[in-house]
Amino acid sequence: MDLVFPHTFVPWFRSVAPHIHAYRGKTFVIGITGELIAAGRLNAFVQDISILHAMGVHLVLVHGFRPQVNEQLQAKGHASVFSHGMRVTDPVALDCAQEAAGQLRFEIEAAFSQGLPNTPMANSTVRVISGNFLTARPVGIVDGVDFMHSGVVRKVDATAIRRAMDIGALVMLSPFGFSPTGEAFNLSMEDVATEVAIALGADKLLFMTEIPGIRESQDDPDSPVDTEIALPDAQRLLASLPRPMQPTDPGFYLQYCVRACRGGVERSHILPFAMDGALLMEVFTHDGIGTMVVDEKLESLREASSDDVGGILKLIEPYEMDGTLVKRSRTEIERDIANYTVIEHDGVIFGCAALYPYPEARTGEMAAVTVSPQVQGQGDGDKIVKRIEQRARAMGLDSIFVLTTRTMHWFIKRGFVQVNPEWLPEARKRKYNWDRRSQVLVKKLG
């Protein structure tokens, strides 16, 4: 029997809770490659999906079938033909694609129907709905290559998909679309997932792929995976890469992530299906796994509201306990919440600071400057200081100052200069704690 250790389990579960709150009612579109199914990872993946479903996430699942179609073609003695990174779908390939899609949909629906005891599927009820939600058009002839029955998405029936999700169903889509005349077209999983995510205004598009993500260095296959890429950087990287032809090419999934973010999807992800639990690690941990492309317009740095009081208290409490920060009560933070600036990631506050102006002295105090240990060294502290400086300038202040006992050098590196406490505005000087002997540092605002 496995033991549960409260000292590790309880803090971990509490750390996950903000993500659970943040994602309830959100829409995720998840694209899975046929390779995931061929590798025997379907059941474990379905269990992870069922956990997201149980937590109130609206889900659309799009499956691929590249290896399964290749296998069908090989069994019929027919060659697989690809060009420009797409399958050339002749009548035989179309028949094989339809057979493979039918078999995979049966397997996926069966996996969601299992309710085995002692598994994440126990007590779960996941209703799967499929349908003709996609209208397609032919790829046509490209550079002299006739793609025949290969197509691309023309239109997504987003209203029907939302209705299905609203009744608690998981929507499953095969990479097939139909023309208004009833002609069937073989689509790519990546194209379907991307267009559906854009049409739904999804909060996340996640690809479960054969690759670990995008490497920090394209010249070093062993370099670490870049866990987060801003959309402009992803566009520049994509432009510098050779045209992707194979799913294992670095730019193959990246091109769809970029298209999704440009189309209004908040975040798009490339995750390795070979790592067990990669989907849950990406969704429920800060650093995640794989690569996330994010639109920088989604500003995580903002002024605080009353809803942020609890997050601020949780963030600053460890620093109050070790004496780095002066203790502040909930009442005090609630009273002064308009003074605070916060930086958040997926609904969790990872940094904060407050600005208390002294207009008569044309200066202001920057207080409670805090960055979570989880993200220290990633530039969040600099972003917060710059925002406080902007707020101070907007108030007509000439300088800002901080009082600190332990972080003097951090502020000096950012243009602050130490002064005598006698420099403080009279109103602040009366509240100065001479026993604490905090150092006073000032930065003039240009």
C-alpha cells in the first residue's frame, strides 16, 4: 500500500489549486499524433484528459493517424506519397484514411468508457461527441503536385462544438472535412486543431508530439528545451528555419503554434508524448514541460485589485517571517490595494510591489517588493520596478525610494543610491523604525 506523506502531498496539492481555479470553464484544444496511439500511450493519456474534464475544463480532442494510414497503405501494397509536408491523398489513400479514422475513433471512445478501479478513470463519466463540424476545401495543385483528396479547413462550426461542450461532453474530431457537395477530404491533425482553436477562441492549444519541444539552440540537439517563447521570437525563429517537411522538423509544430497565437489563441504548446504525464505537468506546474508560445500582448503585469489580496499575502508571508519585509496585515493590504502592482502567470501571482506617494516631497516609497523564488532570475523584478517607475512619473514624482535591510545591492544595480534616513519626507521619517535600521535608497526618475 502506498503511503501518503502530508508534509509533501498537502503543499503540492495546495500549489496546484490556483491552476484548478484558473482553468475551470476554460477551453483547451488538444491535438494528438497517431504516433502517440501507435506507441501504446493512449490509455495513460486518456486518464490525464479525464482529470482535466473532471476539473471543469472544456475539451476538444483532435487525433492524427499518419502511421495508421501508412500501415493500411502498406498492407494494400500502395506507397505513401508526401509533398510540401502533406500527404497526397489519392482514392486508395482516402479509403485507408477512412478505415484508420474509424478504427482510432473506436479505440479512443473505448478508452474513455473504461472505469477501472484504482485508476484515474474510476467514477469518471466522459461523454464523447463526434460529428461533421468541419467544412473543407481541396489543397489543389501546388508546384505541379496534385494533392487530390487532401484538403484544408474552410470553416469550423464553433457554435455546435460549444453546445456539445456546454452539456459536459468532450468533442472528438478526426482529420476529415466535407465540402458542401459532400466530397470528403483528408486533412492534417495540426491544421484541424489550429483552426478549431482559433474558431473557438480557445485558451490553450496543446500538441502531443514526437519531439520534446523547441531547443534553445537549433545547432545543438542536446541543448535544453526552451520552455516559453514570445510570439515575436517564435516568428523570427520560424523564419530562420528551413521549410518544415517532417513532423520531427523543429518548425513543423511551431508554425501551427504561431498561427494559433496570431489568430487569438492565448497560448499554444508543444509537448512530448513520450514523457508520462506531460500534459498534466504543463497545465499544473509553473515551469511546465515542452515549449509554450505565448502572445506578449497578454500582459501579465497589471495593477492589483481586491481579488489579489490573498495572493499577495501568500507571496510576501515567507519574507515577513524571515524579517526581509515588514509585516503587513490583510486589513492594511486591502486598504492599500490600489497602490499595488502585481505580475501573474496563469492566474497565480508571482511578484508584487506597492507605491506610496508623498506628493509634497515629489517622491514615493516603493514597498513590499517581492518576487517568488520560483521565478527569481527571470526578470520579473525588473518589470515590476519599471512599472512602479511609470506609475510614479504619471503622478508627477521626481524620484522613488525604498527601505531595505537585506537587498541593498539588488537595488543599487538598478540605479538606486544610498542616502541618509534624514533624507526621507517628514511624514515618512516620523514612521521610520530606527531599531530596524533599514537602509534608504533613492532613484531619480528621468
